Amino acid sequence: MSKQQRITLALYPNTFGVGFVICEGPKEILDFGIKKVQPISHHKYLKKVKKLFEYCKPHIVLLQDYKSRKISNRQKRIIDAIIQLARAQNLQLKTYTRSQIKQTFLSFEAKTKYEIAMVVLNWYPELKDKAPHKRLPWMAEHYQMGLFDAFSLMLTHYYLE
């Protein structure tokens, strides 16, 4: 990737690993996916994120702001470590709360994570084979939901900027 490009990297850590989107804007998606972390460990998460930083050389890193939301202490530590890593590399960092993401997608009549994922899927048909199933209360979150969370984070960034 050329150094002239303004690369944005949206990261969304979850229980499976880290969902990511690399783009130059909402219409210029360069790469996306889930970096699986097994077994789950702080060190392995950071190793995957460092590889993403080396691969795409982002100018802006987008993360979930967890302060207004209840998430596990492990996820908080991982997000804090990613923030420290981004700052150590002098990368611009932006965080968005879950409520900012939900507020953004309310404009598109999407309230739940599943509804947001369906809006993202309508805009990015190339994600069709990764579409999550509708989750019932007793079901675990779909493996690919972290990818859709990363897309929703990226879209919120460009919507609010």
C-alpha cells in the first residue's frame, strides 16, 4: 500500500479475536476479516494487532470506547493495550461508544446489532457469505459479528466526521 494513502483501520476485539476493516473511506475498502485469537491471551491479541499495523500502516485507528458500557475486564485491558500500541506508533486514534454507533444506525432504522449487520450487508454485498444469523437470547454471538462490528465502527466514524 502506498504511503500517500490515508489508511483507516477499524478494530473490534471480541471473544473470538479481532474484527478489522482497512479502508481509505467508506467506499474504498481495502481488506477486512477476523483475526482469530486461540487460545485467548493478551499477548496473542497484541501480536495480531501489531501485524495489522505493519500490514496496512494506518493513519487512523478506530476502536470501541468501552467506558460507557459493561464489557469484560479482559476486553478492557486489550483495548487499552491497543490504544497504548497506537500511541507508541504516533497513530491518530478515535474511539466511539456503542451508543454513538447505535445512534448513527437509527437513521437507517437499525437498532440491534443484527439489524445494524443487515444494513452493513446491504451496503457491502461482498460480505454475504459472512452474514450472521439472527441471534436468540440463549444463543452465542455469531463468529463473524466482530467483522460487522468493525464495519459499523468504521461507518460511524465517517458518518460523524
